[in-house]
Amino acid sequence: MGLSNHEWVGRALDAFRAGLEPWVRSELVRLYAAKWQQKARGSLSPLSGGTSGELHLDVHALTVIILDDRHVAFAKLRTPTARNWVLRVRAARNTYAHQRTFSDLDVDGALVTMELVLEAIGSTEAETVRKLRQRQVSAVLAVAAPRLQIAVPTKRSGPATVGVLEPNADGYARAVRLFQYLASLANRGQAIGVGYSAFIEYIHDKPFDAVMGRPYAQSDTGTVVQIAHEVTRRANRIKVARGSTTINAGMDTFIWPLKKPHERSDSSWKLGLPYTKQEWRKVFPDDLRKLLTPDELASKIKA
């Protein structure tokens, strides 16, 4: 039997603490010398910090100390983006400690954020969390694949039908993996998307004209968006953030025109999206947006 979502988060939290605790301890010692424990206890409640003896730095205590502005030693984690990561890890730890439920996407988001914090401080435990996340994603997709094969198509709005552009179950599984990958890049601060035709080529694993019998046409755009909405339905939306701005992304969030700066069309903002154009541009700034090429898709995303 595979690990539960709660167990995945627990293992990641153990690795997170193993990587973060030595760094926090060394920074406190560097700042306060022999008084470091006394100063650290000043950030904690008596219940969690104690009043005597060796200070126990669990994940909750570590995050509280890092976020205490009185300690100037933690500059690497004091940018708005990094503080947001630390807050998210603390929220995941609290959910874990109170035995509340994690969805598959909750687990993925928690592990991505832990990895980002560990990477920011140069901890080798980032690789441990990365491997845990890779195993967790593989386990989720392995369970999801049979469901995708028997999924009943949902009724789609509009006069057009998806037709030959719609992928089979394996294609949808690839699309879900692509969606998760692009969301993880966004949460690492990378504004990366995929072109309309490249999206179809990736999920079908063949050139667009081999799928459709002709080159990509503007009239195909609506169909591509419908397929993207189906991918979102199967995977659920994923929270992505830059600085203080967070949006609930779907697969269509990452499908952009080829022309720089890859600005989404005005019509796309009339579809009742759960975020505004301004919020989307804050998460994906004009000067940072770029598209994965088909070759990059083939090499970076493994089916």
C-alpha cells in the first residue's frame, strides 16, 4: 500500500527540518553567540520554547523565528516571496499537526514550497524533498491513469466540438503532468508557458499537422482552450504566486500566443476566470514571460 497524503507531508517535513534547523541555529549563533537560545526563545511562546535546557527547534519554532523581524540574520528568507514560502510551510505544518486532510494538490504545493525554502538557503535536503515530490506525483498519476481511461466526457459549451484535437487518456495524463510542471515553475518565480500548437503537439506526441492534417489555424484556438479546461477539471486548479499575489491557475493560464510578450487575448478575460488580468500579469510579468519550445517540452517533461 502506498503512502497517504498525510504521510507524504510528514516525510517532507522531516527532511525540511533536517535541512533548515542547522542553518537557523548557525545564523543565530553567528548573530548572538552564547545568547542565541535566549534570543530565540524570545520569539516563541513559553509552551513551545520552554524556559530552560536545550532549545528544541521543530518546524513551527523554526518558521516563527525566521519570520521574527528582530533577528536580522535571515535575509535570504525575508524577501516578500520567500516570506510567503515560509508562511505556506508553516500552514502545511499546522494542517499536518492537526490531522486535517491534504488533497493531492495540497501535498504537491507543500512539497514545492519546502523545496524552494531549502534551495534558498543552499541546503542539500532540497534534493530529498524534490525526490519525495517526484515519487508522490508518480504515485498520483499511477492511480489517476485508470480513472482517466473510463472518464465520461463532460458537456462543453459553444458550438464547436473538440473532435480530432482531443487527446486520449494517455494524452490527458500528459497534459495534467504538464500543467503541474508549469505551475511548479511559476511557484519558483519562472514565468513560463506553452504555445497553442505546442500544447497540442505535446499531449499527442506528434506534430500538429500530423494530428489535424494541416497547419495550426486561428480557428483552432477555441478548441485548444476547451481541452485546457478539461485538463483543469481533471487536475483541479493550482495556486501559483509571485510576491503577495496568488491566483488559482488552470491549464489555460499557461497557454499563450507566440508573439512576445505573449499577452493573452482580450476574449480570454471574458470567460469568468477566478483572477483578473492585472493579477495574472503580476504573477507572469511582461518582461519575464517566455514559451517552452517543443524540444524543451520533450526533454523537460517526461510522460
